[in-house]
Amino acid sequence: MSLSFELLASDNQARRGRIHTSRGSIETPVFMPVGTRGAVIHLDQRDYKELDIEVVLGNTYHLMLRPGAQIIEDLGGLHSFASWDGHMLTDSGGFQVMSLNDNVKIDDDGVTFTSIYDGSKVRFTPEDAVSTQEKLGADIQMALDVCPPLPSSQDTIVKAMERTHDWASRAKSAHRRADQALFGIVQGGIDPELRTKSAKYMTSLDFPGYGIGGLSVGESHKEMMPALNAATVEIPENKPRYLMGVGDPARIVDAIGSGVDMFDCVLPTRLARHGTVLTSRGKLNLRNAKHARDDEPLDPVNPMSNSFSRAYLRHLIQVKEPTAARIATMHNLWFLLDLVKRARRAIEDGTYESFRLETLESWV
């Protein structure tokens, strides 16, 4: 097996662990910035090292269409292609297939969709998702799943879950790379009973790790947590649990409290591009006119940006200077990476609940 999980400490359900891979180790809980097309927007690999990023996410949907999985494989795989020797994870592309195409067709064998780049028709099966990600060469790949939108009927959610189960079994049979771990994905909407059923089925396939998909897609925080709890309690203690697409600080600390180990989201980079930064006192919208003469730093505890005033960054945003998005992106990613580091320390110290409540004071 190319991946294993070591539990180092726990505080109730919150876990402090370490993932071991053929490349090295990953400290958990971990936040993984999203590099959709092979790079985190506005940053490069030197920034990854400065931020102490452990894992970068790549998007299979975009990379297989541009520049193409075969080109990336011919150039040595994603690590060589992107000049990044840290860990990488690729998603299956399933979420993008569903969300970026109005006329996607799903059947029991796979999906057919239209490329957003050139309008060509693409056929994609669970086996294709595996072979494509093997060419991309990330350390962790995800099985193709069906992520139904919210709201969806119960029949739609059940059908999506059943197809996800079938596709996971096919993906495991197709997987060949010994140096790359394949994770299955738990589905089931916000129904705790379906989440329990899906988690039990997925764990019966004995993947080295498990994604929890189809949450944070429009449901409330109150709706998300029972479904999440139902999934995490079924996943074995010695396997990492990855809550996909979650980057809100409140959801992160609550999910860690439920036993989640891994997170990814475009939220910090997307907010940065639109002039919003994450701080120890909540969100800060720098487009607000009140910051025009504000000489306070974005957040005094953040070394990536505490030498810049709010007035200065607001000015850069107003005149559409690209430097603004870069500064804000570095700031936001440092905030979330620091948040999970502090969560690790709190779990080790047995003070996680007080850490969680303190974080929620600024983020609920």
C-alpha cells in the first residue's frame, strides 16, 4: 500500500495524525490549496515553500483537457511538470463534469459531456478517471463519483450514491500504480442514513483513504454536520478522512471536531481575487470605502501581509493592480494553513473544544 495513516493524538473525536506516502509524510489536520490548472492562482512553487504548503490539489477535468494527461505524463508527471516536489492530489473531475456542463449525460457506465475549451464531446468512465490520474501522477487520486446538486429528489440522491458505489468498485479494479493511493468517496446528500450506508459500503472496499463528497454544496451548516458525523464514525480509525470542497473556518473547525483530517477549497483564493481577506476577527472586505484611509495591517498576526496597510491594498484593488490579488492570496492561504496548525496543537494539548469555540466566535 502506498499510503498509511498514523494517529498521533486525539481529543474526543478530533484527530492529530500523520499520513505516510511513497513521497514522504503529511501532518494532519491539513488544508490543501487548489491549483486547478496546475498552479494555485497568482502563486508559484516558491510561494508554496514559503507558505509551508504540504499538499496541492490538481483538477483532473481541466488538466486532461488542457494541456492533456498524455503531455503531462510525457513530461514526467505533475510534479516534474509543475516543478513541485511536495505532495499532490488530483480529484476525479466528477464535480466539474456535473457543475460546468448543462447537458451532461450520466448513465451506469459513465458520463458524456462537452469540453468547455473547444466544445468537443468527451466520454469519461470510472476506468478513464483512474488511467487519466495515473498519467497525471499525483500521490493521491480520487475515484469518479456522482455529486448531485442541491436540492435534489431522494431518488436522485440514492441513484447518485449507488452509481458512486459501483464506480468505486470499478475504479479499484482498474487502479495499477503502486506509488499512488486511490481514495473512494462517500455520497448520500444530507441524509444521515444514506451517509451511513455509503460509508459502510466504501469501507468494505478497503481503500487507503476516503473522501466525503457532496457536502458544502448549498446546504446549511446545521444540515451538513449530521450527515458528516454519520460518515466519519463509519470510517476506520486507521484511514484518513477527507472532507472535499470545504474552506470556511467555522466548517473546518467543526469538521475537525468530527474526526476529519483533510480539507481543500477554492474559497481563500477566490475571496482574495475579489478583495476579501480572512482575519482572526472574521472576513474583511477591502472594497469598503471605510478602509480608504485605514493604516491598520490586514491582520497583525499574519506575516504574509502585516507590512501592508488596508488602505494600500484597497488602493491596489481599486486600480485593478494584479499585485493586490497576490498579496491577498498569500494572506488567506496562510490564515487557513495556520488555522489547521493551531488545531493540531490544540488536539495535542487536549484543548480542542476551547479552540473550536474561540474560532467560532469570529466565524459563525
